Amino acid sequence: MSAATAFRRRYGASPLHLLLVLASFALALYAGLRLFEGDTVGVAVWFVGAALLHDLVLLPLYSVTDRAMQVLFARGRGDERPAPRVSVNYVRVPAFVSGVLLLVWWPLVLGRVGYYTAATALPADGFLSRWLLITAALFAASAAVLIVRTWNRSRAQRQARSATK
């Protein structure tokens, strides 16, 4: 057994994976130390608040939403079999990306930044409509991929059934 195979068996991934994980931790540590040079208490309060908001509000919210989507997909099939979990991802992924975009740009999307134009010389309007368009495009692309994959899967099943007859 080679050293790389032994490492992969013991670690569970390649040495490159370990190197990238360590590099990302180093980068996060560097960014955290640079962040704490300014307002240490404010940053700590923000991190604790974000963790509490996520764990006490957002996690239960998107867990319930995810469970509801799984039930909806299972009922939509009209049979007793559980729905494949991959179907829910066609809603999860665009919702997640849209949520992250809203999280990052919420002051501009909601029009809560009065000094944006003065600081950048760019107009602050239009962020809500752009975010809505991006969200619609994400869901439309996800729906298109779902339709194509469902059609391909049903075509393959039809071909397999006709080949066995």
C-alpha cells in the first residue's frame, strides 16, 4: 500500500484537501485577527449575535421550510414512495443563493443606506429590482434544469421498459 493510499484511507481525502483546509483556516485566522484590530467588542458582539440569530431563528425556520418542501414533493408524486431528496435541491439552491445575496446587500436592497450615493457617486436605487430579477432567474434556471433532468430520466425509463418488452 502506498503512502498516498494509506493517507487517503486514514484521513478520508487527498493530501491536497488537507492542505486547502489548513490554508483556509490560516486565511480565516488572519482575517479574524485583522478584524479584531478595530472594534474588538463590537465584532465579538456581532459574531455572538449572528450565531444566536442563526441557531435560534434561522436554523428552525429553514429546517421547517425544508421539511415542508420534502412533504410537498412527496405528495406531488401521488404514491407512497418517499420523494428523492435531490428534488428539494432545485428549490434549496436558488433560495440559498438568493438569501445570501439578500444578506450581503440588504441595506441597499431595502433602501436603508442614505450615504451610498455620496460615498460612491453611484445611484442607490435599483438594487431591489436587480435582486428580484436575479432571484427569478435563479429559480427559472433551477426549474429548467429540473424539467430537463426529469424529461431525460423519464425518457430513459421509457426506453428501458420498451427494451424489456
